Amino acid sequence: MAKTILAVDDSGSLRQMVAFSLKAAGYQVIEAVDGQDGLEKAKNQVVDLVLTDQNMPRMDGLTLIKSLRALPTYQRVPILMLTTESSDDMKAKGRAAGANGWLVKPFDPQKLTEVVKKVIG
Amino acid sequence: MSKRKMLGSKVKQLLAGVSDHGVAHLLEVETDLIQTTILLAEAIEKLGTNFLDLHTSVLSQEEQISLIVGTGQVPAENVERLHQIQADIALHINKAVTSLQFQDLTNQLISRTMQRSAGLRELLCTLDVVGNVISADGENEEIEGLLTEVTEKLEQQSIELKSLLRKTVNQEHLNSGDIELF
């Protein structure tokens, strides 16, 4: 059964490219439009990996990660940030919040697929 | 009216003028930015759809080619060449997907610029408000006091604006970004 990835980003075009890349690699993709939507969808269905942007309305990426890590079902689910931010300070915050990795936009589909395969197979 | 008392009137005029002209220009800037955002959104929607349709067609074509190659009637060198073309197509698709993310990055920059413009309009409105308080025949000391007050208010508003702005986008090229697993 195909593994499921939750892609959280307020940019529709970005979500489209993430979904295209990961579906081509055989994954199922659930899209969320911001952190709040992502949290609700994550609660409805436990996914195999969460890929989230940082700067989003209603709930940003770091807050989403902290909220997910507070859920028993998301203690061990890998969470990767996919964001335009690349500062060491933000990466440290992401890591402290519970992120397992940091990808800087724009992403290359092959590299994205490789890192996802590395994390969840 | 004495020269001294003319100062109050001139300062009022200046503050009102800077505010009015500044706000007017910034509103035009924001209108243009909104239009740019709309055009970019339409462009990416169409590009995205076209890209996905093109990809579907390419996949269908590759399926047909595979069937033909499967008959065993295609010379080996052509088969090799087809495999190479297939690899090239995959490479081009990856590059296209990376490039199509331009709208996300530019949208963030435009959004930040609009936030700053709105903030700047508020700063300029502060000039107008203080200008209204200055009496046309006010004494220098009164005018000086109000100008000091407006300077402090502007500094405070500028600091608040900086804290509210969304983070900037530092990418200067559409090359794929770094990946780090913790």
C-alpha cells in the first residue's frame, strides 16, 4: 500500500508541484492550505510523513510541528520543512520544534523524492 | 503674519503635502502590485495545467514507444537513443518543476512589499495627523515639540512595521535549494 504524505503550503502552485513530484514516485499526497488545515487533516488520518512550509496564515509551520508532536500518533512521524527560509537560526528552531529535516525552496523533484525515500522508504 | 508665524503654516502645508502625495503614490503602487499578483496567479495556473497536460501526453507517447520497442523490430541503437531521450525528458521535467515554483517565491515578495507599502501609508498618515494639530500661527517651540513627537512616533511605527513584515525571500536564482536531514 502506497505511503501517504501530507503536504502543507499556502501556495496552490507549490502544492501542485509537490503532489506531482511525489505522486510520480508512487506516494499518495494529501494537501493542506495552511497549518490549521494541516493539523485538522493530520488528526483525521495519520500519515507517513508531513512536509510543511513555514510562513503560512492561521498557523505557521513551526506551530504546526509543535502541535503535531503533542499528539501521541505523531510522536514518530517524520516531519520535513519545505520553506524559502535557510538561516541557521530558523533551522535550529525547526529542529527544536521536532522537525526531522529542512528543505530550501525551490525543490528539485528528484532530490525531494530521494530524501522522502530515505526517510520513509 | 510674521515670518515666525508663517513657519507653522508652512510646516502644516509640508506635512500635509508629504502625506497626501505619498499616500496617493503608494495606493497606485499597491494597485499595480495587486494586478501583478493576479496576473502571476493566472500565469502559474495556466502553466501548471499546460505542464501537467504535456506530461500526460509525454507519458502516453512513451507507453506507445515502449510497445513498439517491445516488438523487437527497432534497431538497438535506436532503442538506446530512445532511452537517452527518455532520460533527457525526465531531466527537463525536473527543471521545469523547479522553475514553476517561481510564483510561490515572487508572491511572497509581493506580499511583503504590499505589507510595507500599507505600513508606509500609515506612517505618512501620522504626518498628516500631527500636521493638523500644529497651529498655523504656532510658536517655534510648539512646532519643535510636535515635530519631535512625530519623529518618535514614526520611529516606533517603523519598528512595529518591521516586526509585522513577513520574512523576506533571499533566493536570487531558481536553482534548487539545500536539503538537510537532522
